[in-house]
Amino acid sequence: MIRSALLSLALAIAPVDFASAQAVRVETLDGVETTGQLVDWQPGSITLETNQGEYVATAAELLGVRIGQAQAGDAAASANFTSPCVVRLHNGSVLPATQVTVAERRATIRTSFSTDELVLPTSAIELIDLAPGNVAAREAWQAAQQRELPGDLLFVLKKDGAAVDYLAGVVGAVTDEVVDFEWEGDRIPVKLSKVAGIAFYRSQNSDSARAACRVQMADGTQLAAAGMLVADGQATIGLASGGEIKLPLEKIVSVDYSLGKIAYLGDLRPLQSRWTPLVGMPAAAESIAAYGEPRFNRSFSGAPIELLVADEGQPSTRRRQSFARGLALRSRTEIVYAVPRDMTRFAALAGIAPDCAAEGKVALTVSGDRDILWEGVVLGGEPPQEISVDLAGARRVRIVVDYGGNRDYGDELHLAQARFVK
């Protein structure tokens, strides 16, 4: 319903005034980036004016859009919320809120970035965090997530916030002052100042609309959206959880259209992961055994995934380039992933970690089910190798990093941006 309403609205509005257009950068699934001035942005497409003329990309082709001078990771680094509470939805939306009230299992959320109130069923809400930054509250929530929730959860501050406990029951009305909570048959009014958080029960059969894109704002807000359009510098965002929000386009850092189109291996849980060291170790040596286990979206040093790439200004020299996602693997590692639904290709940039480039040499094999899709030797002294292979209907992908002839010296492989692509 939201998507169709946005599409209807899109037909009725005029394109953005080019004289006041916003500079944006568009990335498509083929890896091509295009920069230009925003002319039109509808739920189904985006139009730019570039030095080469008008450029149009459909929503199906889009991987992401960055607004103005925003760079990848800018918003993620700013997600240190200062608002009195943060609302987290099951679809991944994160909303810093100035006020949240609840009545008849519907929550009304007010934010600082929009004058619109957002009204949602409580079944769409994962957590109302009323103590952002409280370590005890975060640990209590993480512990609760390991269990099957028997009902709504009320997280209560204890010892002046140094400890947090939680109770299972039924949350009634929530006002600016009190939470009406039913526990073991009794209704208990709990002062809001004593509450660290509220989690609402959600059955496994609850409807969950698929988002078309994810909107990232400068303050760390994330919105899972069914669609988005822009007119006169204002963005209208139809939320996947229901309702819509209007806000100035300048508040948005980026819009991620990769949902359902691309899946990064660093964000997925492997079906199997095994590191076998060159020299066998005692079974009790658990800390040493963890030394060579795969790292996800970070290197073995804990720093971002990096590769040595050719310097555009001096092609004969190489510089370090960081990547937000990827795998770090030592010899000998075997890791297996289930191929997400509708994904047809595997792609990555393979190279030896810069600190090991002088010695690193590994044999890399990528297989789909029982067929080898790609194999080769990766050397630290050579440029990274681009891997892009058709999965040919494979249901599982197996990556094997083996010794490259120099025992295990410098065998730290980085698979930057390792991903499945639709």
C-alpha cells in the first residue's frame, strides 16, 4: 500500500529544480559510479545531470546513492546517540527519538529530524532503549536475546544504573512518566525514570514487509524504506514497517539499495569454518587455536581490511586501500557459505595483507557445490586479483586458502568486498 501510494504521488510531482539541485553519487550493481546533480528521484528510478548529459538508473540497477560530500562510513561513525531514547525496529531501522508513548499496542514516536509523528504497532518494535550508552542495559538486552522471549520485557535500572534486570510480562500504556506493566497477574505502574528499556513480544508468524532500500542519516538514524521520492529538497520516505516520514534531503547521508541484491560474506554466518595450522597443536590450546580463525570485516590485527593497490598518480607504486567489508583468512582455512536466495555470482578482490606482502603467497580455490569456479595463486608482490564468477546454480560456496609453497610465512589473505550478487 505504501509503495503504491508513493508511486501515485510520484506521478503528480514536478522534478527537482536543477538550479538548486543536490550533488549525488550513484553506484550500480555493475560497480560503476556516476556523479552528477540530482534532477529527479522517484521510487523506481533516479535521474542525474552529468557532464555527459542526463543519466537515469532504475531502482533495480541501483546499489547505493551518496548525498553531497558524504563518504562511506561517515554516518556509521557518528552513531553515538545523544537523544533520550533510541527505537530499534525488527526490520533494522534505528530511530533516535525525543519521545515515545504507547497506547493500545501502538507506539507514537517523535524525532528531532522530522515534524511527522510515526505511529507503529508494537509488534514492529524490537526495543525501546531508554538508556542509550548504558553498558549494563546493553548487556542485559544481549542476554535476553539469547532466549525465546515469553512476552514483553521490561528492563529495570538498579543500583543507580550500574545494574539492570528484566521482567517478562505485558506492557500496557507508556506515558512520559510511567509504564503500565502486568506481571504475574498484577498491574504495576513503573516510573519511566527507572526503566532502561522495553522489548515487545513478536510471534514468529508476524508479518515483516521487505524493505526496498535503507536510508542512512548523518546522526546515525537508519530507516528501512519501502520507497523514497524527492521533491523541492524534501524526501518522502515510505517505511517498510508502515507510515511515512518527510524530512530535508540534506539530512540524509546515503541510501542503500543493495537489500536483496547483494550479500557480503563478512555479514553472513558461514555453515562451516575450519583453520588447520601447519603444526598440530594440543586440543587444550584453545587460545592458540583461535589465532588463525577467520576474521569478518576486519584484519587479523583488528584494523579494517586493506589491500595494496596501484596509485592512480604513480602507477608504478602501490598504496593501501581500506575496505568496509571482507574476510581475512590464513593458510590452511576452509570456509563454507550457503548461497542466499536469488544470488547468481560471487565476487571479491583477493590480495595479501599489506603488512605481509613481502612474504605472503597462498593458493586460493573457490568452489560451487563440487565444481571449481576459480583457482589461482595470490602473491603479496602482485596487484590484487579480481574474482567474479557465475555460481551456475550452486547452493553452497566453499573457499579454501592453502599454503603457497613458502610454508605459512605471511599467509594472510584478504578477500575485500567478498560478496554474493543477484
